[in-house]
Amino acid sequence: MALDKAKFGMMSSRGIFPGDAAGYREWARYADELKELLRAHKEATGLLSNITLTMEHPTYVELLALAKQRPEDAVHALVHQMMSGFSHVHLALLRELTDENPTPSEAAGKMHAAIAAWLLWYEANAYGDGP
């Protein structure tokens, strides 16, 4: 999936965000909604060791549905959130939304390597040519 680079134009000390101040506020509300669902999913599935059960849980289904409503905003929000905390759910959602998996096979199971691969992918796809 190629991200719409025009939507991702502003940078600040709070991070990278789309468009103007009004666009940021709208995006921030959406990002907060995703973050709250991620928190609810973690709370609901935190004791599950089976990844299939985790991904079939109703909170994940709800997360995926919300993310698919605004996939570019969801990718941006998930990457932004990964910079301060992450889980396998972030990676699963990014794979679902982008049909990509930039994590090299030799880094499978290595969470920090997977995060680094996604951050590089994000930079190359959203900012490679500049805003």
C-alpha cells in the first residue's frame, strides 16, 4: 500500500502528524480511539498465550474494523504509538493494513528488529521523497 504523502506534511516536537492543526486534532482523536482499543485488547487478552485466540478476540476484530475505516491514518497512528510502546498487535495490524511485512526472516521473533524494520518501511513509504 502506498501512503498518500500529501496527508503527512507537518512535523513537531510531539511527532509527525497529517495536515494542519485542525487535521491534527481530528487525527489525534482517531489515534486516541485506536490507542484505547489497543489498551482494551491488551487487558482482555493479556493472559492468552495462543496468538490465534488473541487475533480472533472481539477486541481485535473491533480494532481491525476501526483501522480499515481509515487505513492511512491507522498506519500513521500505529507507527507513532510504536515509538513509545508496542506489541505484537501493532505489527499484526500493520501487516493487515499494508499487505507488507518488512521484517526480514532472520529477525522473526525478535520484536525490536521487527519494530526497526517497520520504522524503516514507514520512513521509506511515507517520507522517502519528503512531504
